[in-house]
Amino acid sequence: MNKNSDNGERINLLGMTRQHLESFFVGINEKPFRAKQIMQWIHHRGITDFNEMSDMSLKLRKTLSQIAEIRLPMMVDERKSADGTRKWLIETSDGGVVESVLIPSGNRATLCVSSQVGCSLDCSFCSTGKQGFQTDLSSAEIVGQLWLANKSFDVFQSGKGRMVTNVVLMGMGEPLLNFDNVVSAMNLMMDDLGYGISKRRVTLSTAGVVPQLDRLSRESDVSLAISLHAPNDHLRSQLVPINRKYPIAELLSSARRYLSSLNDINRRVTIEYILIAGVNDQLEHAIELSKLLKSFPCKINLIPFNPFPGSIYSRPSKRAISRFWKTLVDAGLIVTIRATRGDDIDAACGQLVGRVIDRTQRSTRYDKTNINPVNLRNPL
């Protein structure tokens, strides 16, 4: 579950859940309560050096230094948008690169987290899919994005409390195709000894890996979002190729089963629908979507398409977006239009590629030799 360091001996404790840490400490003849201590040091205080963990004996600290480590992914670049959005370029232990985005809004701060380097689903409107799939992130590399976001805002040292209030697994990758690591990371985010984020504020977004969604209903109770993007199978199969394997009816049935497993009649699925000019934004599409979702417990999030280099699509007009929204609302559905955030730093929905993009040249310029790493493993 956790990738070991290059020497193949020390185990990374960063992404371990409370249960796994308790087992780890029992395995080295220590009491299970040590798990609570080390979780608080890592996730509440931001400490990654065993020598600073003063409520543990010198002997234990020495043992931990020999067999374990707290290894964060490397932040290699940070971008700040004019609207307050921040994007971080993060390098994983095996050289892969992902992006993580923080979107502030009033008293809320939502962190969009990546779960894979690249993506195998190749949705036609998503920049991530164009680079293909490279590797899964470990649970430590997923949770590490949350740790780095908090560190970037000096949350640990300032005592200001939580910076990130909401987490969405909507970054690079399909979360359900990295199931075990994603579930462990989400559990750690929700644990009071971790980051204490409510299950209603941790959201997993999937394009529709039905067998894994059914499995999720047995192992988690986080909020669920479905990347739908079309009101019928013919169009959705063009936009979201996995629909050819798991069509809309099968996907929505699985989502219903997930809601039923929560035993909470107030929970709803978020339906994500990227509006693409001339493709899925017409009046007939809105009418068809309203009929499809009329009896489905959901709220719909309309997302105007965000252009990226090489894309064949364009953003709908404000008039088309408004007409689509009004048609759904008039049909009695709960609908919001997502405000575009961070597009000036290529951090908007669908634009994440795991590279630094020079917006003046529109070319990739990420290179380990020309970016000065921001190393937070041993922060000053």
C-alpha cells in the first residue's frame, strides 16, 4: 500500500491509516496507542522528523529512524491565480508528475486531489487523458497533497486550524482504478487523528467503473460524483469511452445502490456535466437529461468546457449555458453552474496535465533541470 524508499527497507508511515499504524507498532512490540501519537505529529502538527516527536522515547525514535520514514511527495512548482486559486506541481517517488489545485470560496477551501499519474480512460474533453496512464499514486502520495496544501498556508505552525475544508478526488486519474490506495487515503482524511474532514465533504468522482463503485459501497461512505456529460449512450460513448463497457443505465443503478448503502435519505449524487459548444449543450440535450434524471436523487453541476492546447472543443456561449440551466431547473432539478476558477494558470476543470504550461507559448516546459524544487520534506 505504501511505496518503500529506494533502499527497499524503510516503510513510509505518511499514508497509513490508524488501523495500519496500530498493526505496524504491534509488529515492532510497541503499544497500539503509538499510532495516535504519530498521527497527531504528522497530520496535526506537520512534523516529519522522528527526532522532534518528544512524547516518544529516544529508543523508539531511534528504531523508527532505522525502519521507517515520513516521506512526502516533492512539490516542484506552485502557481497562484488572480482569483486566489493555487496549483501545485508534485513529483512522485518514481518520477511521475501530478497536479493538485486549491480553490478558495468564502469560508470554504476545496482541494482537488489527483489519484494517478495520467489516466487510461481518455475522455475526449479532458487534458489528463491525452497523456495516457503512467502509474497509480500511493496512499501517501494522495494524502501528501493535502499535507502540502496545509503546509503551503502555514497551517501547522500558525495554529490557524484547518485550511482545507473539502476534498474532491477529481484531479488527474480515475480514483476507482486505484481503489485500495484511494480508500485508505480518504479514510485518513476523515479520521479525527488525520484531518477530520466530514464524509460529506470528501467526494470521489468517477467516470463509471461500475464493479469498483459497487465495491466502494461496502467499504466507504464518502460523497459521490458521477462524470456523466451526456444524456444518452450514443453521445456519452463518444465523450467517455468507458460508457461502452458500463452504459448509463448500469452506472446510475450502481450509484443508486451506493446511496442505498449509506442509509441516509438526504444524500444525493452530484452529476457532473461539462457543457461543450455544439456537442452536448443543445436544448434537446437538456430536455433528454431532465427526463433521464427526473427521479434520480441528485444535484447537477454544469461545468462550461475549459479549453486546453490541442483540444477540438470550445466553450458554449453564456446564452447557451443559461438556456441549458433553465431547462433543467424548470423540470424541477437542483442545478448549479460551476464558476471557472484558475484558468489563467491552467488549473480549471479538465486542464490538469502534470506539466507546467507556458501560456504565452502554449508549450510544455516542465523539466527537472530548470525548476527549483520546493522541498517540504524537512521544512525550515
